[in-house]
Amino acid sequence: MKYNILPKSYNKVHIIGGKLKKAKLNISNDYNLRPTSNRVRKAIFSWLDPLAKGYYCLDCFAGSGVLGIEAISRYSLNVTFLEINNNFFNSLIKNINRLKLNNISLVNINALEWLNNINKPKPFDLVFIDPPFFRGMIAKTINLLESLNYLSHKSIIYIESEIGQSNYKVPKSWLIYKAKDSNNLSYKLYIRS
């Protein structure tokens, strides 16, 4: 699928709930950046709201950072953002500084490299996996999260992919909680049991 330059309306994305509700994020106008839309985020966080309170969160492919910042706005104690693209990372720093967020960790790195090499932090309770399309990163990320013990006993894992690219396998201990397809996206929420 070919992506066009984002329309001007995408240059500003806003937080839809919690203490930062209506806060605007200035984002890079780059066709490689796909911030999760308000409509999709509304669905995701309505699924998460009854489950997620006071969690440690990992945003594996942060991009605009909207998923992790939405989690901070609502219930996360700490969010670790991983982003390899320097432009996206710098925009994320500016947004986090402007919003005066201090319960975050920012790492300018490839998520798979970080997962392979980092000293293990406290296990994550909530993980967002929304990688660039067509690069086969979902299966690798799932494998590293599970095999290297990055997940807490009842972690919640969100996975977003393009429809037709969602043929990844999850461990038997990951139970599907909610799933939806919208336009060209497939998004799923798993609970680790």
C-alpha cells in the first residue's frame, strides 16, 4: 500500500482522555508516521479502562508517542518509549517536555535491539506493539517479550497491524480479549494468563 504525505490535520493529534485530555501533540509530517487515530484510540482505551490502573507501560515503536502519552494521561505509573527514527524521537522529546511529563523513559533505539540487550527492567504490565508495516517485526517482538521475561504475570498486550499482515502467532498464554478491524487496520488486545 502506498502512503501519502499526511494531511495538515494530522500535524496535530490530541489526547482523548484522562488528565491530559485535549492536549495537542505536534507531530512530524512524514508519510512513514501513522499516529493511531482518535477513533481507534477511543476503542482501545475503552477496552483498557476496566483493566489497566497503575501500570508500567512499554511503547515498543513509539512514533508520535500518542499511545504511551494516552496511557500516562489515564493510568500508567511509567512509560518507556522506544523509537529509532531521529525526527520522530525529537518530536516526542519536545511534546513530552511541553506537557511536563516526568514519569517516562525515552530511548532512541531499534525496539528489537533494546529488547535483546537491555538490563531487564521491572516487568511491563501494558505493552503497545505498533511497528512499521511490512517489516515482520510483530512476531520478533512477541518472541523477545515472552522469552526474555519482559512481561508481568497478567500483562496486557496491544497489537496493531495492517489487515493481511496479522498472521503472527502469540503464545498460548496470551488470550484474546478484544479484536477489531477498521479500514486497513487490525487491532487486538491480549491478556497474558
